Amino acid sequence: MIHAGITGGIGSGKTTVCRIFAALGIPIYYADERAKWLMVKQPELVAGIKALFGPAAYLPDGSLNRAHLSQQAFGDPALLGKLNALVHPAVGQDGLEWQNAQTAPYTLKEAALLYESGSYRFLDKIIVVTAPLELRIERVMARDKVTREAVESRIKQQMPEEEKVARADFVVYNDGTQSLIQQAYGIHRKLIDLAQGEQ
Ligand code: ATP
């Protein structure tokens, strides 16, 4: 079985493109959502986060105290690094277990930080969704009802999109000029061929 990853900068359209693959019957692991879930549900990870950030890391109802975490980690790259060193392997292990339980010709793992987190190393092929910077900013401002500055500051924290595109096995151009469905279907066929070649 082939294990592919799909990534792209904020607002590039990863989730939109994933909907097409999901409609084609491909199982998708949404790593960012799953990470949030694991951070409150997986006992070892919860214990590790409490050890790093203190008991105030969680609110009385058991949910993550995001304000406390961002306040502590803000301007402390070492602490943020330690948090990532706990979360990334936990999501990696969970993703592996998920992959092993699938029966499709290939699987997709969607993550905003596939390259930054290092999880690309465990994937056979990477799809990068890309869109012009201005379009991404406008789409996220409209979707999240946030300011241009807020979007730009999130974009600055990510690997430059050109670098992701240069490293990709497949690129989906979400600039409104090319059909997303046709592009996704073309990649789908190639991944199926690859999976069949493996058998
Ligand atoms: P994030 O990293 O923030 O999760 P994303 O890469 O998953 O973003 P999407 O949520 O798929 O991006 O797209 C961002 C916004 O742009 C959404 O509101 C989506 O509906 C819209 N959008 C994406 N692609 C298109 C398109 N081709 N035409 C019109 N709107 C689009």
C-alpha cells in the first residue's frame, strides 16, 4: 500500500482538495485535528504536557488551556521545541496505526506542517497544494474572519511555499485557473498505478 501525504501553506486549499480524494473513496488522516484530540485524550501525552507546562495546561473540564500554553511558549522556542518533540512522535505513531488498519490502494495524510514536522520521511509520495499568496490571504481572511496581519504572521511561521512545491512529488495549483477535480483525479490515477505496481 502507498502512503501519501498532502500539505500546503495556510489557505492553499488542502482541505478543499482532500474533499475530492475523500469523494474518490480514499481514507484521509487529518493530522492537525488528530493532534488536538490526542493532546487531551492520550494519557502519556497529557502527562508529558503537564510535566512541561504544569497542571494549568488543562482546564477543569479537561480541555487544553490554549491561552496558558501559548503564553508560556511565546518567545520560548526551546519550550515550543519540547512540546513538538512530544506531540509529533505521538501523532506519528497514531498515524502509523491508522495506516495499518486501512485497506484502500493508498492512504492520504493531511498536515499543514508535513515538512516542518519531519513526517514526510515516513510517506511514499507528497502532494503539495499551492495558490498565489494574495489569494491565500484573502481566502483565510474571509474564512476565519481575521485581519490581513494575523494571516501574514501565520504564513511567516511556515516554510516558504516555493520550497514545498520544489520538494513535492505532485503539485495541485489552486489558483482558480485549473480544475481541482481534474488535477486531483490525475494524481489519484497515478497513485493507484503505483500501488498496483507494488503488488
Ligand atoms: P488551513 O491550512 O488554514 O487549514 P487549507 O489549506 O486547508 O487551510 P482550505 O480551508 O481548503 O485551505 O481553503 C481556504 C479557504 O479558501 C476556504 O474557505 C475554502 O473554501 C476557500 N477555497 C479554497 N480553494 C478555493 C477555490 N478554488 N475557489 C474558491 N474558494 C476556495
